[in-house]
Amino acid sequence: MLHVETIEARSARHQWKIDPHLHQVLHQMIFVQRGRGVVLAEGTRLQYRPPALVLTPAGTVHGFEFEPGTTGHVVSISVELQREIEQREPAIAALFERPLTLELPRAALRDTDVTRSMQLLVREYARTDAGHGLALHGWLEVLLGNALRLAQVQPNPADPVVGQRRQLVARFGELVERRFRGNQAVWEYAASLHVSESRLRTACLAATGQSPIQLINARILLEAKRQLHYTDKPVREIAYALGFEDAAYFTRFFTRRAGASPRAFRTKGPGRALDAR
């Protein structure tokens, strides 16, 4: 009815990329503490910045592309267990009505018990002594209660303006996935979406807190890290494949955003660069 594991446990052996799949009777809650990534949910791709909480209801086709070295946990909850908790707190049902990705400002996160309750849930999951089941379900309910509070302060997705902006950002995200290797300018994305650059910028900032160019660059950086971590391709070849005509410019681009040069990142591993932006 309940399973807890680290993101690394399953993702690292698949090169930090989980292909689209679904769980018929399991909801999942992914708490990402360090490391950017991309969430696929029901055909929509969304980038996130950590810390983030990702909720995927049972029956949702979903997938992930994590930054190498990402830290966090995955909590899988059976529909049966969710309904049992829902009898005591009906509002919990709202958490699993639709896929949801919540970026959590660190100040806001500190005002909740999400981090602490996740730590205690993980610790309790590894125990087998008396009171294990009672304590395990208790910490799960604390975690869900805090997730519910965070979800309720998000913009109302039913608001027409919010809905239009999110649809535009989702379409932009799809284009970025297909074109981020092509070194396209923001105006070219906007033209393909039949909107002005200013409208695209306003929508991206409202929905994600990031400008279009920041989202594009973050996606390029994520792919660069995966290529450096999992292939032996020369830096110059990776640069060209990502749309950079000048390998030196790619090195400056990467170093400024990752906090380490491409060669240093490859040599020392990804962990040291996760918090550098």
C-alpha cells in the first residue's frame, strides 16, 4: 500500500531518464530536493526547479528526465490507502485529481513540515519494530497535509487567464523539447506559437517564474550534463550537437550556469554543480 525510495535508486541505472509509463492503482509523490528536470504528464512537458513536489495520479501517463545526481524521494501510495485517508480528510482527494508540479521557494518550504515529514517517513519505512505501521501512516498523513496546504495556495487552474497562460507555456515547452538543439531565438518560438514575445514572456514568468530564454537555457544545460555524464563524446561534439557553433562559447555557457567547466563536471561528477545556477 506504500513504497518509499530515493529518486536515484531507480533513475540512476536508467541514465536518470524514466520513459513514459503509468500505474493503474498507484499515486506517486516525488519530492525533488536538488537537481532540475523535466516532467511528462499526459503529453505535456514541464520543466521544474528544485525544490519541487510532483504529484502523479494513478492512471496518468508520466515520465521524467532528471539532472544527473538529483536527490529526493519517491512515495508511491495505493489508491486503496488514499481512499482510507480520504475518509478522515476528504480534501486529500484534490491532490490526486490531476498531475501537479509545485515549485517550492525555499522560504515557503521552511514554513512547512514537508522536508521533516519526508525524512521521518523515510526513516520509519526502514524500520520493522513495534508501532511501525502506525508511525508510517502518521508521517504519511503529515506529509500529505502539508502538500495539500502548498497546493491550495497555487493559482486557480480554472481561472480563464491562468488556464490560457498555462496552455501557452505547455505548448512552448513542447516546442522547446523538439527544438532546443537548434539554437533558435525566443522570437522564433513566439512566431511558431503565433504570439508576441512579450505575451510569451508574461505567460512563462507567471507560470514558472522564469523567462523563455531561461527555460530554453535550462533545457540545454540539462541535456549537456547528461551527455557529459553518460557519454565519452568530446566537449566540442556535444557543443555542436546542442546548436553551438563555437565550442568555447559553449564552455562559457556551461561554466556560468553549472559552476564548473564541462571537463571539470565530467571528471568530478554532477553532484557539486546541482545548486549552481
